[in-house]
Amino acid sequence: MFGREKIEYKTPDQVRTMRRAGLVVADIHAALREAVAPGMTTADLDAVSADVLSRAGARSNFLGYHGYPATVCISVNEVIVHGIPGDRVIAEGDLVSFDCGAIVDGWHGDAAFSLVVGTPSETDRALVEVTEEAMWAGIAALATGERLGVVGDAVETVVERATAERGVTLGIVQEYVGHGIGSAMHQPPEVLNYRTREKGPRLRPGMCLAVEPMLTAGSPESEVLEDDWTVVTLDGSRAAHFEHTVAIGERGIWVLTAPDGGAEQLAQRGVTVAPLD
């Protein structure tokens, strides 16, 4: 996606502004979790996102992005990513992924989560839980790793362990990956969710990265629908998507889109977050 383009390294003040954007994204997540229910349309849920952005005085980094027509991507069941809000009605048992973003004073935050509306099946529960675990494992790896490839290694290790311990077979989507973020929503470098021989750039203070694994309950192969946005699984299997924006500082990492900076989740993985004063 980005080749050898230059990585943007942020100053502490720029990271602080990104934290403000990240907290708006966290508020959008909280509002969507509270609002989503059977009978709502995905357009209704986009209105929830738009209201949070308006009240915060922030802008959506999705609305108008290459012509995208909404403030949030809402992907249901077999939709992996980039689902466009509209008249689709949420039903009991749907697996819904929300990819949300905000701009504050020109700096971006971006994060995603998945949930099942109502009581999940065992397959859906495993899919959602393993995808979230893979994201946090990838983030934790940034705290101790030397090169960016540690994220993909951590994600793939979680998926392998789930296959062995939980008896589930999950696919890692490879066409859509994480990315650098800062003065634009998508920047170099690519943040892969799978192992490669190429270890990626060296991790350095000032990097801000969106870690976002996407897993499927079947084949990871996908196609884009005629709207040129909506990405679905080829075999109709369900998909889940988790993402956080993470800053690397001189003293460690800080999850800019998590209300607590990632402290609770990362402590469980032996990592202490390093928020800026």
C-alpha cells in the first residue's frame, strides 16, 4: 500500500492532540454500544456517531474520504469492512463491526470493534474474542519489539493458539491491514496482521500506528461489492474487526483511542502504558 514512503514521526504535542481525537472515537464507541439493538437501521447508528462528533466539535475522517458517504463504517455478518450505513435493519444475532474515526485540530484517531447483538453462537463468540485478543497481543508486542513485524507475528500466534485450544479455524484477512496515522488517517507504514520474512521498519518514538486485525470464521478470501466500498467474505462466513490507535513514546506505548490508554488490557500482558503528562 505505502511502499517505502516516509513515516511521519509525531512530537509529544501532536500526540496529545491525537489523544483528544482518540477520546472522541472512544465516546463514539460507547454511544454505539449503548444504542445498537434489533430494529435499528445502520443509518440510525451512523446518526449516533454523527451526534457524538458534533457535540465534541470534531470532524469525521470517514465522511467524504474518497467519496465515502457516512461518518462510520458499519459491517454486518459477512461484511468484513467498509460497510456503508443505510436501510439495513439490525437483527437479533447479527455480528456488527463499527469502524470509527475523528479529526481534532487536523490530527486523527481511528478505532474499531465488533459485537454480537443478543446472545452469540459459540462460533461468533470465539470469532469476536479471538479477534480482540489478537489486537491486544499485537499492541503489546509494540512495547517490547524492535521492528513492526512483531505485530503480525503476535496476531498469527493468537490465531494459531485459538485453533489448538478452542478448536476453531479462523482466517486472517490479508488484503486489509493496519497503518500509520497522524495528520492523515492512512499513512505509512503498513501494519500487517500476519508473519512475513520482511520484519518491517524499526519501531521508534513518535510513531503512531493503527493496529487492526480482521478475522473470519471461514475463508479469508474477499471481494468488493458494486458500491466499490463494501468488502464481503467470498464464502459468506462472518467476520470481526478490532482496532486501536497506538503511540510509541520515549517511555513506552499509549493507546490513544482507549479511555484508560490501554492500561487494563496491557497490564494483563505485562505491559505498563506510558501516557504523556
